Amino acid sequence: MKITKSPDGKWQVLGADEEVLETCETNAQAWRALDRLANEPTNRAENTVDWLFSNSLKAL
């Protein structure tokens, strides 16, 4: 995946086949969208919540 700027000034997240996966207003929003699409936590709080959730499922 990669991020490009479109002619209209918006930012796009492109897949491996150059298909537009998401369009965003800012570069930061585009990078956040890329992280979400790649299933990457974007900050420590999200990482903690993901860890807690995955471990709570193991307890069931």
C-alpha cells in the first residue's frame, strides 16, 4: 500500500494494484487509514486495547 496526493488536493491510500482504498482530506488521516487497513495499532492506547481484547478472548 502507498499514499499519493490526487490532483484535487486530497490524499489517497492505494492498494498493491493501484486501486484507491480510501480518500482523505489530510496526509495524517491518510497515514492513519493505511495503519488501520494494515491492522497496525496507531498508538500505545490502541495497542493496549488490542492486547487486552485478544487476551480476554483466550480466557473464554
